[in-house]
Amino acid sequence: MNPKRAYAIFLRQVFLLRGSPTRLFQIFVWILLDIVLWGFITQYLNNVAAATFSFVPVFLGAVVLQNFLTRVQQGIAVAFFEDVWSRNFLNVFASPIRVSEYLTGLVSTSIVTSAIALVAMMLLASIVFGLSLISLGAILIPFLLVLFLFGVALGIFATAVVLRFGPASEWFVWPIPMILAPFVGIFYPIATLPSWMQAISYALPPSYVFEGLRAVILDDRFSADLLALGVALALLYVALAYGLFQLVYRTVIRRGLIARYSAETLS
Amino acid sequence: MIEAEPHVLEVRGLKKTYGSITAVDDVSFAVRRGEIVGLLGPNGAGKTTIINMILGVLEPTDGSIHIEQLTLRQNRTQVLTRTNFAAVYAQMPGNLTVRQNLHIFGLIYGVKNLKRRIDEVLREFELERFANTRCGVLSSGEQTHAGLAKALINMPRLLLFDEPTASLDPSSARIIRSKIKAHGQRERIGILWTSHNMHEVTEVCDRVLFLSRGKLLLTGNPKTLPEEHGKGDLEELFIAIAREPLSLKQRRLR
């Protein structure tokens, strides 16, 4: 691993973000709209539901964390797409760069963009709706770590699919977090789901985050074992996604798909 | 004398098949340091396929590629650090400036004293006034200059050019040819050059390899090869190979 080559991939994204306000704008616009929408929904629910708990940390907190996961995944995907859109694959992959260095560069970019997004969401949620995730203290860090690792795994998986099937498969990347959302218990306990959906839930690391945070907020109960399981699962998914990307890379090299990437051939 | 120089590139028994189609069939050749070798042939002859295999973006079905005595397959990162390329179909990203692109590729290729090296290649290809211009708004000729600056950023031992002057006017193309030739001789770079401009090939190349339907048919000095095969010039020879490759092969065997 040569850190300079990974840094080159990261620096390219920094140059692009610095040179184009529209790229910066897309980091904020959807997540801030989501916070505003769910912020008012939770306020309304607090007024009409007469619940024994506040909906703000349970719902709005969950929306912040779900959006963080989405930003991590899309941070990797968008950085990868920059090479697709500018037809830069041949220049990049005909160079000495290794797959591990390329992916490290993409993940580094995602760390920065998702951190910016997280800070913006937490600020807006705190200033406008009085949600203070920071008040959870250090316990928030491992929960964020699980979401970050799983977001990395999803991002690498999505880029592997696009690398294999060509630019037309780009649409596949965007709905992945939404497809997983019903299973991971963002707004409701996993026990609410039918048993077949619960089986899928327990295989997904974010389930442990949302279940764990609900337990902390509502019952003041923290399960380190479940969180450790979430971390272990997330690490497993990162390893599997990395393995898949390596496999796809070897396939596209064998079949010459990088050299004729725009042809989108499946041969 | 080029003959005394060591091989910078050695290709042995290279083969690439896609199912039942054979794109490159048992091709072997070498390029010495300081030598410019023209890889010629009609469209679909296998030139770009060979270049892609040397660049490590296409895996050969059989055969091996050695760059400075190191096998590409086992030493990909090491050998590609000493290699670079420019191709008419692989321009630098248009959404970054020339300097930014050179900075990125300089880091990827592990260039030492990068800032100084960027200034050198900008000067060499008369790109100083475009250094802070995005590549996408350059003219095609200027983009070619930028691509060549990228190709030389790491002071490669082996350079691959796939029709590097295809988008240039005759005057600019001549200037670029002389720059590349002078640079190659000064730095003792081995260069593999594909082109459909036979005048260019005659002017630049020390040796040419003629490919047809994935096979290597002829090799020799571009200035003497046409006469050896009863043709007036390289273009005539090219047309003969493109139209009747078998007749030339039989003639060569006799």
C-alpha cells in the first residue's frame, strides 16, 4: 500500500469539490430536506400522540443516522462515478495504482464528505429541533463506527457492480439504502417485523445500531455484546465487498472491459 | 548503436482470444532503449489490444510481457511505474486543470520533486499558459499536448503511443514528433508507436512491425522495407498488407 497513490485519488476529489459548488451542494441538499421534514413530523407527533417519550430523538435521531449511512455509501460511489463520467478508467488502471490504494482513496473521500454531512445534520437538528445526539456521549462513537463500516461495504459493493456491468448500471447504486431500510428497524423495533424479515434484519449491522440506540434512549439500557456483533458483522461485510471488488477487477481485466468500458459489454 | 542497447520491452508469444475470436495470435517482439518501434496494421489488426495488454488493463490468454526484465504479471506496480502512455481515446479528465491533472498522475506514478517536474513538462509542451485551465476547454491539439505531458511526467523507460498525433494539424504534429523523438533519444526511452500516418512512421520509427488479423507479418526498417517487398513506399506496403496479407506472407516465406 502506497499512501501517496491513495492520497492522489482523494486529492482529485478535493480538487473537484473545491472547483464546483454544485458538488458541495449535493452533499447537503437532500439530507437537510430530510431533517426539516422529519423534524416537523416528530414535533407534530409529540403534540398529538401523548406518548410517554419524545419522538424527536427516536425518529429524528434515526433519520440522522440513516442519512449518515447513506452519505458514506454514496460518498464512495460518487467519487468512483467521477472516473466513470470523465472516462478516466484507462488512465487510472493503466497506472501503477493498486485496487487497495484506489479504494482507500475513495473511502478517504467518503470520510470527509460524510463527516461534513453529519455535522451539518447534527447542527440543524440541534438548532431547529433541539435534538442533541452529542448528549449521548462517547456511546455514539461505536454506533457511528458500525454505520460507517457498513456504508463503506455498501459503497464498495455498489462500485463493483458498476465496474462489472458498465455505466448504465449506475441507477443501481442510489436505492440500496432504501431497499435495506425496512429491514434494519430505523423507526420501529425489529420485533415488529414478520419472522422472515427479522432473519434478514439480524444479518444487517445497522439493525444493531437502531435497536441499540432505541434501548439507550427509551430504556437507558446499553448492550455491548449486541454492538460488538454489529461491529463484527460490519467488518465482515467490508471484507466481503473488498473481495468482490477484487474479483470483479480481475474479471474486467481478463475480459478487457476497462479498455472498452463505455461499450457496457457483458461478454 | 541501438542494437547494443538492452531490451526495455519484450513480448513473447502473446495471444488474446475472446471466445472463438483470436484478436492477437502468438506475437513476439522487443523494443530496445532509445528505439522507436512502429506497430502498424489495418483497423482491427490487434494493435490497441497489444497496447492494452502491455499497460496491464487486459490479461493475455497466453504469452508473457517483460518490461526491463521484470514480468508484468508478477510485478505490475513496479513495471508500470516505469511505463506511461498517451492515446487519442484516453484524454485527461476535462473537469480538472492541466496542473491539477499532472499533480494527480505525478502522485500516482510516484514522481520525485513533483512540482519541479510539472513545471518542466509544462514548459516542454508549451502548456505554461494553460496550466490553470481545465483540460475540457482546451483545443484537441492542446489536449494532445497535455496528454503527452502526462505521459512523460514520470520520466518513463517505456512509452506507448496509440495514434498520438491523430488530432493534430500537420504543423503541430511535426513539432510533436520532433519533440518526442528528441526526448526519446536524450532519455534513452523505448517507444512503441501506433499510427496510420505512414509518413509519420517513416520519419519517426527506427523499426516497424506489421500486424494483420492479430498476427505479426513483417518487421524491418521503415525506410528500406517497402523496397524489399517491391513497393514504392510504406503506405503502398501498408495497403498491400491490409488487402492481401497472405500474398505478402507467402512472398516472405519464399
